[in-house]
Amino acid sequence: MSNNSQPDPEWEVGIRAWGPDDEPGEARWDHFHPNAPDKETAKERAVEEAKSGLYSLIGRQDGYEVYQVAGPFEPDPTTPDGDQT
């Protein structure tokens, strides 16, 4: 959270990942929506999320790239949780 006690804005981060068993040029991809105070933190949080969980996008031996970072997007004040759907 930033110093002014406002919630951190949401970012959209696109990540592509490929493993040793993938064909050349073949990759899996997904978009993540971390809340972060700045672009670099958003990228770091998205990569952490992409590496976590049982069905993570980025495996231990996989290469990956962050191919898109969009934002920041301010929370929507008309919805109770600030969701922008």
C-alpha cells in the first residue's frame, strides 16, 4: 500500500512461459492482476503469482518473459470491493 493509505492500483501483467518439453516457439501465457504501487512491483508480484500454486504457469525449469504491463487502473468506487468487472 502506498503512503497515503489509499489502496494500491491494479495492474494487468501478461506473462509467457515455456519449458524444456515445449516445441520451439510454443508457450503458455496468462494475465495477472496484482495490486501494486508501481510498475516494477506489479511485475514482481505477477511473477510470484505465476510461480505459485499446484498448477503454476511458470515451472521450476521453465523460461518466462513478462510481455505486457498495463495500468495502473484505479479501483472502481461504484463497486463494494473496487472490482473493475
